Amino acid sequence: MTDTPNSPHTDLQDKLVKDSITHDQKISAKVLSTQTSSLNKASSQPADNNNDFTNVQDLPTGTPQGQQTTMPNNENTAHTSSAAQTSAQRQALFNQRDDINNPHTPETDGNEQTHFGYKTVNKAEKQARVADVFTSVAKKYDIMNDLMSFGIHRLWKRYAISLSGVRAGQHVLDIAGGTGDLAKVFSREVGRNGHVVLSDINAAMLEVGRERLINAGCNNVDFVLANAETLAPFDDESFDLVTISFGLRNVTDKDAALKAMYRVLKPGGRLLILEFSKPVFEPLSKAYDLYSFTALPMMGKLIANDSESYQYLAESIRMHPDQQTLKQMMQQAGFENCDYHNLTAGIVAIHRGFKA
């Protein structure tokens, strides 16, 4: 049975889409207002005080303190030359955004190559290319997720949270947390004695997530720019739970990221990875490919005015390790009792691992 142009079902669909777009526009306007306010404030303050996101040393006791800070401003440093201060700062301290610096450079990696979707690029180039994609799609990210997955992504995330084992009072790190879907729930689950850190390498995505969670009244969440390959701002054995949802496939060196996740987990802590994977039913796999490479770029063009970014996202899914390969990578990083759960016939998989 099909819907007639003016049927109640069609009217409801139209209303839902219009409501989603209206809500997204309101969020975008708030983000733009916040960014404009921050820029105006920055013009009247020293550069060292222009921090968009949480300084790691400002996180509450019991969460990782790291080494990220700004240079002290006292009489001892006032007479030090600018060059000497810069040198000392590089040796001992992290600048506010140094932790997201690309660990892959022509000096460290030469012309070593990796994949960017189906393209082959130098490792040193991939991080900037991925950043361009998510800066482009940040403000339309949530509505596109709803449209592309027909809302099923919310069920995937809900099931992932049910496997997380999160409890009141725990400390959670949500890597590549973007717009904050998981962090919002974790904030409620850990309660007033717990704490959540929402981290992302992309400032545009993190800004949207911060706006959403602040509006939701989540006052036990901090927002930190961090590179998943190093997690440089965070101390060893700092978190009870580390999660990464639909972000691992965009990381240049996945092995390095898994080792960093292992490092920041407390003994007995749990890693949870929610990511697209390989469908286990061949006819579904072919239909999924057809949908991914035709419908997704088309929706990206219509909704986000960006078909190329969604073409990349479709390609990045195909280049991501399959279920068994990712499990082996987790084991090589040191995780124990690793397992995975296929969702929607393997279109998505949840991987878990534990730190002994």
C-alpha cells in the first residue's frame, strides 16, 4: 500500500522532517551566536586565555589531570625572553590545542600512504582531510544520521550503552563523541558523583555537542579537544569506561588509538567500540552498497549541500576492518576477553574489551 500525496502518513513524515530541520537550524543559530561571542571576547583578551574548551587541569579531582596548561604569568617569567618561554613551554607543557596536532608528518612518516575512503593519500594528509569532512557536516550531522539510518542509529547506541556496564560514580571518556548522543546518557547514568569527558578532534563537532549537553543540563560533563591516536591530555589509568562511536574508522593509525585507549583505562576498565562493519548476509551487503553509494551522497547534497563528504563516509565504512580483524587488533593492543555483537545483520558491530 502506498501513501497518497495528502494522506495522514505523508503529512506526518513531512511534519517530522520539517520539525527536525527547524530544530537543527535553531541549534546552528545558537552555535553561531556562541562562536561570535567567543571571537568578540578573544579580541579583548590575551591569546593564552582564549580557551574554547575545558583545560584538562581544570577537570575535577578524580579525573585525569594531564599536563595541558598555559605558561605561568609571574615575575620570574616576565623577564624571560619570548623565545626562551616558547622553548620551555614546548618542553614541559601542552598548549591548549597541541594535543590535536597531527602525529603524522613528512618527517615522521615520509611518503608512507594510507586510505582516505577509496583514495590513497600520504599519512600526513589524512587528518586534515577528515577534519574538512566533519567541519562541513557538523551542523547537519544529527539530522543526516536520522535520515540515513531511518532512526535505527538510536537503537544501535541504546544497545551499546546497555553493554557498557556504566555505573553511578564512574568516570567515562567518550572519544570522537561529536554531538554528544552517548555522553548525554552517560551523564545521567554516572550521576553527581561520576564524571564524563566528551572529546573530539574536531572543534566544530565538539561545539555542537557542548551546546546540546549544556542545554540539557548536563553539569558533570567536560569537553576536551583530543586526538584519539595519543589521548595526550589524559593520564594513565584514568577512566572506568572508554567509548568510541562511529569514529574509529576515521583514525589514521587505529593500532595507536587502541593502545592509547588501553593506556587511559583503569585496571578492570572496559572499552566499547560502536562502528560500521561487514554485513554477514551477502544479498543484504549488495543492497547496502547500492544504498550507500547512491542514496547517501544524494541526501548529503539535498540536506547538507555536501555530497562529497557523504561519499567519503560510505567509502570509509568499506575500508574499515571487519569484525574479526578488529577483535584481533584489540587483543594485540592488550585487551582481554574481547568479543563483538553484530547488529542489523552486521551492518554495525559493537566490540568490547577489558583491561586486566
